[in-house]
Amino acid sequence: MPTFVQILDFIGTFAFAISGIRLASAKKFDWFGAYVVGFVTAIGGGTIRDLLLDVTPGWMTDPIYLICTGLALLWVILFGKYLIHLNNTFFIFDSIGLALFTVVGVNKSISMDYPFWVAIIMGSITGAAGGVIRDVLINEIPLIFRKEIYAMACVVGGAIYWLCHFLGLESFLCQIIGGSSVFLARILSVKYRICLPILSGHE
């Protein structure tokens, strides 16, 4: 039976792959191009995290990530006309992927006995880096560099996850609370237009 973290990883992979494929379809990519964008979106952050933690990236040992991206592509092909007309589709799937991947990154770092600041950074990389690569591939300014709360949502959720872990809560509760914090931070920041101050270059 898959563990709770593995289930989160699968759902996060599916959600992020859909967000990448959805944007690729808006840019008129072909099926293969859309698959590549979806796959890189799904595994980009986790790959960077695993390389930094000196472990083999998961997609190199388990084909589930390739299969999951294929299912996401099939989903968009079958239901694309409905997804494309829903303006919030990309945002929702991207926020779900961001939350779940942040949880996976923090959990993996804690399980390897890294200190809390490393866990928060690894969670943020896992959640946000795939989206950066996706945006670069489709020639967009990455969300992480815009005024929207994106990577900071990962930092907030990662810190709350670690705090729950420090207080001795069960692992699955830490994951639920941490992931929900990322998702809510992202949703509320966009809904109420909360953003970080802009660094202006005055002469």
C-alpha cells in the first residue's frame, strides 16, 4: 500500500503536470511539447531537491511520474475545451501542486534529519522550482519573480509544518496542516491582492 506521502506526491505530480500542460495548450504546443512541459513542471522541483540532498531523483527509479504526466495529458486532451474556458483552472491546479510538493519536500528533509531551515528551503524548492522551469519553457516571467505570493507561501507552509513536527503532532497531521497553510496563503494572497513590497531602483 502506498504511504500518505506517496499519495500526496502522486496527486501533486498530477496537479502540477496539468498546470504545465494547460499553459502549454494555451501556447499552441503539440502533444509531445505539452507532455515535456507537464513532466518538467511535475519533476523539476523534486529533482533539484534530491540532487541537493544527494539522493537519486524519484523519477529515475519509478516510472509513476512518467505515467502520471501521461494521464494528465490525456485528461487535458479529453476535457481540454472545458479546462481552457475555466480561467481559474491553472491557478487551482498550480496551488494544489505547490501545497502538496512543499509538504513532500519538507517531509523528506526532516526524515533525513536535516535542520529546520534546510527543510523549509527544500520544501520551497520542491514546490516552486518546477513552476519556474515551466514558465521559462513557455516564455513567461516566472510567478516566483512577480509580485504574487508564491514561494513565500511555501516558506509559510514549510515553517508551520516544522512547527507542528516540533510540537510532536502525528506526521499526517503535520502534512495536512502544512499543505493547507500553503494553499490558503496562495488563495488568500491572490483574493485580497496581498503582495510583498516591490524593490524600486531609485537613482
